[in-house]
Amino acid sequence: MHRRQLILSGIAATTAGSALTACASGPRAPADPNYPISSDNTAPAYTSDELIAAGSRELGIAAEAIGGAIERIFADNGDRPTAYIAGEEASGAIGVGLRYGVGALHMKDFSASKEVFWQGISIGWDVGGNGSRVFTLVYGLNHPDMIYRRFPGVEGTAYFVGGVGVNYQQADGIILAPIRTGVGLRLGANVGTMSYSRQRNYLPL
């Protein structure tokens, strides 16, 4: 009987010790993501005048030419962009298209721009090749690191305004509206995806 009491006492002590250890350590917090999934803070937005001036300078075209495209994008989205990307890219397609680019991401509340690369693939009826300068309006971006992800193209949104091409990409509430101009401009009606990254990736996915 005495031995049974000792065994039960030992089990009780072990159980209590485990409970205390569990309480002390607590549940383990999940690892932080590589970029913020969402933000309660809204980044300051750009006005159309600011973007027209920047786009005209970056693309090397008249303010009137890019102004029509930016006004159309503003009307489509009913809001103001929180960032823009200025860069250049090369692309080509014969049914299946590839596109590679590099640029700088600008946000009002960050004094320094961030380098960004993009690479993508598309399937559609567009044929041709080009080297383009690109000026991309970015909606819903509250932190620079949120840009580094894959953005599917939005089907049926490609159009020309004032001699420049515009289309849309969207993911997780972030909308990109690239404005392209260049020799051999290729837009096409296609469905594809574009990945934005911190370094050059030669695989388009």
C-alpha cells in the first residue's frame, strides 16, 4: 500500500511539472513572413500631377501623352497609387511570351528607392518582340517588401492610350498598372503571370 502511494505521488509530481513547464514556455509564435501580409497603416498616395511629371521624365515622352493613360488608370481604380516603379524591360513572344525587367520602386514615405526585378510568361495570340521603358502605378502597397510576389495578369484589360500600352496585374489587394512605351511595342491579348523579386531570376515563374 505504501509503495502504491509513492508511485501515485510520483505520477502526480511529474504531471504537475509538465504542466508548469508548458505554462512557462507558452505556445510558440509562428515565424514572421518574409513580407507584411497586410498593414493597418495606409501609405501616402501620389497625385496625378506628380505621376504625370515622373512618368514623362522616366519614359521620355510628353506629359500630354502619358497624362491620358494615367487619367484612365485613375478612373478605372477610383483611388490614388501609393507607389510607382520606373524601369525597363525586354520581351518577346510567338504564342508563348517571356518578359524580363528591372527598375526602382518609389514610395513617398521611404527616402530611398528599392531595386526590383520582374520576370513573366504569357500565353496568347501576341507575336513580336520589344525593348520598353516601363512606368508602373502601384495601388494598395503599404510596404516595399509587399511587392515581391507573383502577380497574375488580369484578362481583358490590355489597351492603348495616347500611343502607350497599359495592362493590369493583381494579387492580394495590390494592383499594378504598367505603362509601356518603346520600339516594337508588344501588348497583345494574353493571360500570364509576372513575378517580382529582389534579384534577377532567369526562370520566368
